[in-house]
Amino acid sequence: MLSLQEVAVGASARVRDVAGSDPTSLRLLEMGLTPGVKVRVVGTAPLGDPLELELRGYRLSIRRNEASRVAVTQ
């Protein structure tokens, strides 16, 4: 299964699931990373972390370890 951290810069994917039920996973869902949402990876910081995403008409930055919890399909 492909995770959001594996999606290349400039590519888009659709969220399939967010793993876990801890506060971090719940926060990702609250920020809009819900199943079915289209996400585009806009860029990364100079050292590769965090990732900048575009979804639902806004931009969001999350850490790679958080992005690894988000399963996607391309």
C-alpha cells in the first residue's frame, strides 16, 4: 500500500485511509485528510521534511512521519 510520504512532488493522489485512532491520526482527519479527498504534493522543505500539500482549496504542511499514516491511491 502506498503512503502519502511516498508520493512524488507535483503528483496527486486520493486519500484511502488514515491509520490509527490516536490524537495525531484524529488531527489529520480534522485537517481534511479524509477518505476520498484528492491531495497534491506541492513541495518539501530543503531537508525533505515537512511536506507541503494542497487539498480542499488550501495548503497544509505535515511531517513525513505523519504522512506515513495516510494511505493513498494514485
